[in-house]
Amino acid sequence: MNNKNSTETAPSRLLGKIPGAEPSARIDPWWGLVFTVIALVLLLIFFKPDPYLRILLFVRDGIWVTIQTTVISFVLVMVVGLFGGLGRLSKNKIINGIATIYVEVVRGVPLLVQLLFWYFAFPSLIQGVGKTLHIAAFEHYIGNPIGMAILGLTFCYAAYMSEIYRAGIQSIPRGQMEAARSLGMTYTQAMRYVVIPQAVRVIMPPVGNEFISLLKDSSLVSVVAVADLTRRGREFMSANFIPVQTWMMIALLYLIMTLFSARIVSWIEKKTGYER
Amino acid sequence: MIKMEPIIQINDVTKSFGEVEALRGVSLSVNRGEVVIIIGPSGSGKSTLLRCINRLEEYDEGSIVVDGIPLTSAENINTVRTEVGMVFQQFNLFPHLTVLENISLAQRIVRKRDKAEAERVSRQLLKKVDIPEKADAYPMQLSGGQQQRVAIARALAMNPKIMLFDEPTSALDPEMIQEVLDVMEKLADEGMTMVVVSHEMGFARAAADRAILMDGGLIIEEATPEKLFKHPKHERTKLFLSKVL
């Protein structure tokens, strides 16, 4: 690994002598795709403001809701997933059992059905409990749409994230934990300072993919009364009846967000990789 | 030179991995300041015995007392682990941390030293193992011999009373073995209590007070290195030495 740097710099130095080779080698070509899609949207808006600018203005609060829902859910998924992953690795049979059942159940039920459950069934259950136990606050409980949508997305994606964490932690050699423990660290300290920082680097690519999947799947929350980008698109559609233009615009907006996220993810991957 | 005061007392310890009996009743007592080298064929239980001393491996029966502390409760185990340094065959340095951070980490979170103090100790130890210039390098940028010396420094940073070495030179290229053995000999000269699993006969002759041959989960023979290597009593010792020497 020692010579890796020198062997890597040698070809790029050679490339530097070829005119024009150096700058293009530095710019990630995938950024080109992001800018192309952005340019396409701008062209549509500029040359055909009716209907494209109208669509954009109509759905722009939906874009914000989609971003908000995705980012908040994702942060929660990262935290809950870590505990799920540690649970799956636990030698304690009860903790391990709970984590395993959670992962298996959630992975076996479609996300759309889960979202419908959290929005429609869960508040009913709470109300039922409130009526039986005479707790006033529960009796009139109504789920907040965005809150329930975030809960649903988190509950589902955290199960998948648990498995990613588990695989990432298991990929770190046992000797790392042993070395940390032999220095007197507790299990928690060894995980916190030695194993997880290494595991995080390993799981960056699948975690990035999960973020992009979550961004796309967040469109499902449109069926549970959340005014996200997809729902706003549907509302525009039902008022204007121009399906081709509407859904093309919505698709392009999602595409900008996913392509942009993918670039950010790969940039973070490069930044967090070992400088060996 | 050696105060006859046992710091490690192992009594009739057994350990099985499923069907395989790794230790079949091993008793051993190591005195303060003593250097014990354990040899034996692979699968003889020597590494398992070493790993039982700081409870990386749980033993089934018997008892182990380290510096007066019996290895029973979880609390005791952590106390013992801070008193016992361990060096592994595969170094097990933390690849995401620099050399300095590798040596400082446990000082800070286990010994609760502040950053400046931990780094001062770390740099001092790097000088001791003869690579002060590598403080800011990452483990993967070092040779095997250098990595193992950092691993020794990392263990020493906790001010252990005992150092355990599990085949510390087996994963090294031949030309790097001596630099690690030199550091180990220096430690032995300073009076560190050491239990070493290794086949380095030169080190055994130079630094060890006692040599032990294990086979089949039992201690077969123990004597001074000179005696054990030159005039072994048991057939199994003779057989093993004839293959190694």
C-alpha cells in the first residue's frame, strides 16, 4: 500500500502533458448528467413557461415536503438502524430475538401497506386503548400525516439499515474488538471508538443507495395525506388534465434530486475512504 | 533477581471448543518479573492458555488469579485487562487511526488521561520502540515489524504489570523479526513480567527464565530454556524440538 500513492500519481502526471487531459480527468463525468437534467428543466421553464413554470410553482412546496420527509426519516433510520444492527449481533437471546423478528416482519410487508397501517390503523388502535383505559389524550388521538409518514418510513427503512449495519460490523476483523478489549475498553467503548468508525466506511455505498431509495419511496406517502411532490403533481393533474407535461416534470424533478444525491454520496465516499 | 511472588496463578484450567478440548487441566504460576516462553505444536492450546489469562477466551473449569484479582466478575475482568497488555500475531492496530492515536486512544478513554498527557506518553513510547518519526503515519503505511512495535507501545501505554505475546513474530518477514525481538528483550531486561508464545529459540535463550512445552492441551515439560532445548526429558519434547530446531 505504501507505493500506491506514487503509482497513482505517475500516470496522472503523464496525462498532464497531454493538452486538455488533466482538467477533464478531474471533473467527475456524472456531474455532467446532473447539469444536463437541470439544464433541460430550465429550458422547458424558460421556453414553455406555460405549462412547465406553472407546474413548478404549483408543486414547489411539495418538493420541500419531499426533501424534509426524506432527510428527517433518514437521520432517524441511521440511529434506529444502528440499534437494530447491534441487536441482531447481540448474544442476548431476547434482544437478538426482538431485533430478528422486527427485521423479518418489516421486510415481509410492503412499504405501502405499512404506511397505510401507521396512518389509518395505528391512531384507531390508540383511540381504542384510550377508550378502554379512559385516557382522554388517547381517546381523540389523530395521527399527524407527516409525522405518521416519517414514522412509517423510518420503521421500514431502519429494518433494512439494521442489516447493513450488521454486515458492516461483521466485516471488521474480530482482532479489532479483541485488541480494544485487551486494552481495557468496555464493549460499548470498543464499538464506539474502534469498530463502528471502521464499519461506517464499509457501509457508505449501501447507505447511500438506501438514501436514494428512501427519496424515491417517499413518493408513497402521497397516499396518506402528505402533500409531497407526487401528491402535488396529482393535484395539478386533476385540475389541468395535462398528464404528459405534469408527470414528465415531476419525473425530472425527482431525477434531479436522485442524481444530485448520488453525486453527494460518492463524494462523501471518497472523502471518508482511508488515505493509505 | 526474581522476587518469588506469583503474579499469575493458573489452577487446573480446562477449555473446550465444542468437541475439541483445547486445555485439559493446565496449572501454571508465573512470578513477578519472570519471563516465560511457551512452545508447542499448533493446536497444543498455548494461544488459548494465553488468551484465558486476560479472558479473551472464557475457560470452563479451574481458576485464574492475576495480581490477586480472580477472573470472575465482568468488573474484575476489565480491571485485569488494564493490568495485562496483549500483543497479537496480526498486530491488530486500528487502521482508521494514526500511530499516535492508536497509542493514545485507550489511555484517554480507559486511563482518563488528557490529550496532551496521552500524547506525551505515546511519543515517549514510540522513542522506546525506536520509531518516533512514525507518529503521524497510518498503520497501513508501516512495515510489519514497525506495526508490531507500535502494537507493543500501545499495550505499554496502559502501564501494564504483565505483557502477553501471542506469536508476535510469526506474521513477520524474516528480516523484521529481530527488531521486534530487540524491543521484547529490552522489556525483559527492565523487569517486565512476560508470557510469550513463540518459537524464537534465540529470544528464549537470551531473555526467558523458563520455557514450557505444551501439547494436546497439557503442559508436558518445563525447565530453563537451556535445559529444555539441550536436554529435554520427554519424548514429545524431543520430537517437537527435532522438527523446530
